[in-house]
Amino acid sequence: MAGEPSDWLGAWKYKAMASALVIRADDTTRLPLWVKMKDVPEPLPSLSLALARAHKKTTPPTWLVWALETNTERHPSEEFSMADALVNYSKLEALQQQALFTVDATAVKAFGVRFRNRMVILGDGTVGCALDSFIVQGRKLPIPGLYLHACAAYTFAREPLYELKPHVRLALDFLLPLLVIMVIALKRHSHRDNTKTFYWERFQRFAYIYVAAGTIVLGIVLVKYAAVLWLDLLLVALFLMAHPNAARGVEWVQGRRLAHRMDEPKHRRPNGE
């Protein structure tokens, strides 16, 4: 991997079959798309990306591509750079059940129909493989790396997951609460000269609840129809729903402190002072 592309598999004509077997043991939620060593002209695709490209090429939604993180290069060290992507492990158990445990060429030929029009990875899928096992989030037992590559290949080829760019996430995180605050402020301002009682606290409470519900619906739509993960949506929704209660809690504490001060006995000064 550190040499020229012609050195990856010994000759230029084999370059297209070369791939990198890289997994971060400390974070298996993402797997590399490619790895590029310093001073090497071309990146080396990961096994999962190379397999996914051979099976089916997927692209992010065109109407949302401006807001998505796509193949962003990062530099874990001075020696190499890489790009990674989120992996969907929902098919892990199904892949484990469909695995064919055999090394006999005759058996492979006999089960040829199972490999037709499918992506196939050969490797040691034995549970408990000491040299190639990783902890996957949500699973207690170590998983052989073979299945991690299989999940990544399936994700990249069939169900890719996308993330919003940092500035887009921050904009959503701040603009949604700011929008509610502005609506409430404008509503109160429009009723400042109204002789009728305006129950602005109730309006505020319902405004926060409606926007919080809309935020959750927006997150579900992004995941289901655009495969976009907005991981901050629950935090934003909880903030919106908790804000009215927090404001009332602060007012209650302030009222209690004021009442306590008013109930404190006044100390008289000694005579002559």
C-alpha cells in the first residue's frame, strides 16, 4: 500500500483488484472508503468499497448533496490520509445466517445459485477468531472482521448512510429554537396593546411542542427517504420540550428565594449604635 499502484499486486494490470483491509478497532461505527499513503498518487479503495462499486454505484440525493458530508478526506497521521463512512449493521445477523462454511470447491459449485448476482467475500467467519475480531456497537460478543467488511459493502452498495456537514448541523440546532423564540416574541409584541388577556405561556408551550414534534418527523423523513442521519434531532427536540418547564422552574425558584427573604426577621441594632 505504501508503494506505487503498480506495486500493490505486483503489476499494473492487477491494480484494479487491489484493496485495503483496514478497520479501526476503537470505532467500528465507520469503515474506510479508501486509504492513501503519503507521496502515493492514488488512493487505495477498501475491500468493501471496491466490492460495492463492482456491484452497484450509489449517489447521494441530488437535492440534498450540498448539505451532506461526501468522501471528506482526513489525516489520522502524517503518513497517510483516508475517508470513511457510517456502516449499517442491521443486516449483520442475516449475513451471519447466510454464510456458507466450507472450503471445498465442490460444495461452492453445488451452492452456486446462492452466489449468483450477489456480493461474495471469502474469509474466516468463525466466531471467536482471536486475530480478527471487533466489538460492534449494540453487540456484546466480538464479531469477525469478515462480517464488518460485508456489512460495509452492503451499506455502500445498497443502503448508504449520509451525514450533514458540521455547519449545516449547527444551523439546524440553533435556528429551530431561535425560530420558536422569535415567533413567541412577535406574538407577544402583537398583543401588547390588546385589552383581552393573552395566555402567552400556553401559546409558548404549544409552540415548543409542535416544533419539537416537527423536528422528530423531519429526522424520520431524512433517515427513511434520504438515508441522512441527523443525530442531534433528539437533543433539539428535548430542549424545545423542556424549555417552557425550565423557565417556569427558574421563576418558581426565584419566587421562593424572594419569599424566604421577606420572611426573614429583621435584626435590631444594639442601643447606642
